[in-house]
Amino acid sequence: MSVETISDITNRALYLIIQASLPILLVSLVIGLIVSIFQTVTSIQEQTLTFIPKIIGIFLALMLLGSWMLNSMIDFMTELWLNIPNYVKS
């Protein structure tokens, strides 16, 4: 297995990780920003106020996007498993 092959697999894996986690992170970021603005406007400074909306938002995002995320990871792993003979080839 050459260095280029390992580098390519690593790059694709990191890109897949970013691509799969980005929607969940964006949902968490947007909900946190909205709750923070709400806290600033109402002068409520409760630290635990953001947890429940974030948990609900992340849960809904996983329900909507979970199958796409899982299928992307399955496709990547299937491709890796099918190409093992090519990787081991001298």
C-alpha cells in the first residue's frame, strides 16, 4: 500500500466525518445562538436553558438526516472492504 493510497483514504474519511457531522453541529450552533439572543433580550442568565432545546433539535436533526449519514458511512466502509485486495497488492 502506497503513501498516496493511505493519504487518499484518510482524506476521504476526514471529509466524510466533516460532511456527516456538519448538519448536527449547525443545528446546535443555531439553537444556541437563538437561545443566547433570547437570554440577552430577557436578561435571563440561566446556564442550563440551552440544553433542552439543543437536545430536541439534535434529536430531530438525527431523525431527519440519520439515514443519510449512516448510508454515507456504509458506502465508504463498503468501498474500503471491497478494495482490500487492491490495497494489499504489491
